Amino acid sequence: MKPVYFPENSQFWFETLRVFGHSAYGGADFGEAAVVAERITSGDYDSWHDEWFAMGDRVAEIARKAKDGGHRISARDAFLRASNYYRSAEFFLHGNADDPRILAAYDASVACFREAAALFTPPIELVEIPYEDTVLPGYFYRPDDSGAVRPTLLMFNGFDGTAEEMHFGGAAAAVERGYNVLTFDGPGQPGTRHHHGMFFRPDWEKVVGPVIDYALTRSEVDPDRIALFGNSMGGMLAPRAAAFEPRIAAVIAFDGVYDMAAALLEAFPGDRAEIEKMLRAEENPEVDAGLEQAMAASPKIRWAMEQGMYVMGAETPRKFAAAFLDYNMANGVAEKITAPTLVCSAATDVFFKGQPEELYAHLTGPKTFLEFTTELGADAHCQAGGQRFAYAQVYDWLDDTFGHRG
């Protein structure tokens, strides 16, 4: 798909497409998002924030007026869109962890989503999942108030997305098909990082285990039909958890990732052992300088490094790169998965090209490979822009795997 906006900046175009794509489940109106895109200065993070935040304000005010007037559906829909616009507003700001605009936009996004959640029938329930000495924030969705025992989908986002965004990123689509859904933010994701300073961890089974423990306290959850859905970086974290968590009955890697650091390592000459030694060294001024130069030359690398430092708690780009080396399915981890696994792949993915194929090749249990191509516009990372089509394919697979018909 050729960029409609920002043809010279793939990062800005993808994030715009991401917002457009969420219109499929109520996360945007094309006209609203197009107005924002037309007003943004390409490559300017401040401009990006200001225009998305302003649209969030405008649509949130529409939502409040509708709610005050007793128009529940109109209010719900507007709150959903405002939530997504605020989410997008703070996306590029993490290079300065102390920037007050981060929390202002994030908190506005969460507040709007929770306003919308209360207006669904049945309401989307805000939950707190016990985790170590704290809680993980999340949402529990039910298709109806019957209390029927149903298959349940546990869902989480990736390197930069929120639990609230997962409403548009698969949760609403699953509920339409008769699944319970439990979305959550794990360590390093916005609901834990922004306010509590929690950082990512590679042993994601230690995160998913407590989430399953919580899910099993709910009478609506069928303990034998619990599926795990990981979005973007979650396409590595979900399979990682499934390798060590036998209560998971199906896994969806949307899209599949075998080694999160693979693209980063392509920038370094030599074999992996030498590169790892170089990145993990106590000091390496030459590599530090090289990474700084790469960030200055590439907007995509700059954002990835700044985001990575923010969510990993790394003091420098090299320390982030070193931490990222631990996020993979190597050394026999992928081969441990016994649950049926769906590995999704986007034909023109600019972030994880070749990674779904590598993950699929290492799986030894029941597995299905699903590639999304350009013909139907679902070829971008995580099928941004083709979500109705993509979730239909994913949940048809899950229906067949669980023998479920919603």
C-alpha cells in the first residue's frame, strides 16, 4: 500500500495507518484522522502530539455532551475515538521520560476508554490482576449477562501499545464471536510503565501465569479453552509464555517473532557471540557513538532506541540493545510449545520481516501459518488497515481449534 500521508516518513505513515485501521472497530473516523494527518509536520514529534491531542480534546467534548444529553451510544463511540487519538498523541514522546505530556495524554486516553467501557452492554469491566507485590491493569469482556461458561481469550499488546488499544486490536472482534476476553498491560507496557516504572521482562510466562490464575477465579471462564493472543512484540512474548504454561490451549502470534533483536543485529558485522559481547560490555564508546549516529540518520532507529530505553529501563541505546538480546525463542524454547499455534505474517512488515517464518520453522507442535498479502490491504505490520479481514481469519482458526461457534 502506497502511503496516503507522509510518503517520505515510513514511521509517521505507519502510525497514521494504525489509527485509520482502528476505525474498523470504532477507534477512529477517517475524516477526523485525515484532518489530523494533514495538519502534522512530517517528522516533527511536537506537531504529532499537538494535533492528535487537539483532536482528542475535540472528540472527548463531543462525547461528554452526548453523555450529558442521555445519548449513550453516541457518547460511547466518541469516547472510544478520543481514547485512541490521545493514545497516539504521546507515542513519539518517550525520548524524555519526564515529559509531562506523556502522562497527560495517556491518562486522558485511559479515562475516555473507561467512560466508553461503562456504556457497553454488558459493561466492559475494569480489573486489577494480582501480580507479585502489585497489580496489572486490565479489562474483562463478556458477550452477554448469561454467566455461561465460555472459551476465553487473554490478550496483550506489544512494544508500544496499550491494553485500551486492544479493544480495536482484536478484543471487540472476539466478543462478537462469543468469547470472553481479558486484556491486560504487563510490565513495561503503558499501564505499568507510565505510572509505576515497571519494565519489560523476557520470561513472560511469569506474567501470564498470574493472569491465568485470575481468569480461573471467574465462573464464566472455561479452564480447558484459554487462548493467548500477543500483538506485535507480543508475537514473541505469547509463544514464550506458552512454552512454559500448560494451561494455555491455543496461541496466536499476531505477528510471529522468533528473535526481537534480529533486525538490530543486522547493523553489526560479525557473529552473534561477538556482537553480544560488544553490546553487553561495561563500556564500549565506539559502539555508543555508532548507535548515536544511526539514531541521528534514521527516524525509525531513533524512535526504536528511545522507546526501547523507556520500556526496558536502559540508560543508553547500547544497554537497550543488550537487554533486547534476551527476547527470543531460541535454545529450544519454541520447540517446547505443545498448544496449537497460529503464526501470522504480514507480507510487507518493515519491523519483523522473516521473523514469522523463523518462528514457524522452529515449532514442533500443531501449527498453522497465515500470511496476509497486499491484495486485500492487510500486508502491513499486524495487519494495520485490514483488521476486519485479519481478525476474521484469526478467529475462524480459533473457532475451529476450540470447536466453538459464537
